[in-house]
Amino acid sequence: MSASAMGRRVKGVREAKDMSQRALATKAKVTQGLIHQLETGAIQDVRSQVLVRLAKAFGVPVTELLG
């Protein structure tokens, strides 16, 4: 999956959950900058640990973020 496709998925889930980037970052224990970079496709290789944290923060399985 491309970085931009994953970023669109993360942004879509975040918006569906009515969360700001800041709220997601706080809940997932990552920086807001990382969320921004992920959503814009600037990060090419996302660590599995980050995906797990995002999925837990959203309350969804990791596979939902991967497509």
C-alpha cells in the first residue's frame, strides 16, 4: 500500500471519529507532526508500532488502516 493511500485511510477514520489531529496524537502517544506527515503521504515507511497505536486510539483493527 502506498503511503498516500494509508494516509487517506488514517485521515478518513480520524474524521469519521470526529477527532482532530491533536486529539489522535495525544491518544496514540505520537506527535501531531507525525499524524500530519502520515496523512499527507510524507512518511514512506510507517512502523508497525505506530499503526498499532493508531488502531488502538481509533478502536479499530490494524487491518482497517491497511485496507
